[in-house]
Amino acid sequence: MNAYRGLGPISMLLVLMIGAVSFAGESLPSQASSTPTIAGTYKLVSRKLPDGTMQFPPDVIGLMTYTKDHRTVNIMWKEPDGKLYALALGSTYTLTPREYRETLLFVIENDQITGTGTNYDLMPRTRTTAVTADGGRIQFKLPFDPPTVVFEGNTLTATAQSGIFAPPVPAPEGRVDVWEKVE
């Protein structure tokens, strides 16, 4: 029985050490590590083309809504020759200070510009991209679209690097769309 008397303090010390190591590995909640939010409805207010041409509704029009875990996009634009492109999509997403993860649920495209017509894509797929969150500014590349998006205040700016949704849909590099949060 005397052999077990010294285990009480040793056991207590081990529990405290394990707890301290576990606590040291966890970060305390802070403003910087809290989950960012992009929830809201955004209206497309302008598009700047690579040649500097500005487009406004009704030549380019769109609404995008982020709930706490879903995203919907409806966008349409008209080329100078009168041909139209329209996109509707629905997805789920998660956003952390480090990553944006999106799962496409459906995509409907009507593309008169390249002549591919209407396409219905019902194949769910998931991709993840890195996030940069600094104060009130959140930036990431959309995983299925080429635009890099920046959320700052009530403005969402999307800058295309190439193609829009998937080749061969046209979206010249350097196109900049400005969206305003309406709700």
C-alpha cells in the first residue's frame, strides 16, 4: 500500500503537465482568428474590360447571394455583336480564416458567344482555395471560376485571370467586376 502513496502527487503533476501542453497547442479566440463572413446579396454594378471599356446594366447584370453556407450566382452579359452569355449556379461553401471550400450543386450555362448553347451540369464536386483575411478584407480565388474575389466593406471586386467558368467560355484576362452589397 505504501508503494502507491507517492502516485497521488505524481498523477496530479502528470495531469497538469498534459493539460498545459494541450492548452499551449490551442490558440485563444481572438478577433483575427474568428470566422470571417461574406454573407449577403451582391448586385453587379459595373464591369471593366481589359481594353478599359466600362459596361453597366443592362449590358452586364448579375446577383450573387451568400448565406451562411450556400452561394447562388445569376449573371448575364451581352457582347457588342448582341450575343448573350448567362450563368446560374448553386453551391454550398465553408469559409475559415485560412480556406474557402465550395461544393457545386448545379451549373446552368447558356452560351451564345462561343456557340455551345445551353449546358446543364449536375455533377457535384468540391474544391478548396486559400484565403487571406486581414481586418475587414477577405480575399481568395474562387475554386471553379478564375476570378480572384476581394470582399471589403460593402464591395465585392472580382478580377478574372482567364476563362470565366470553364474553357472555352470567354472572360478576357484582366476583366474586373464590381459588386455592391444590397442586403
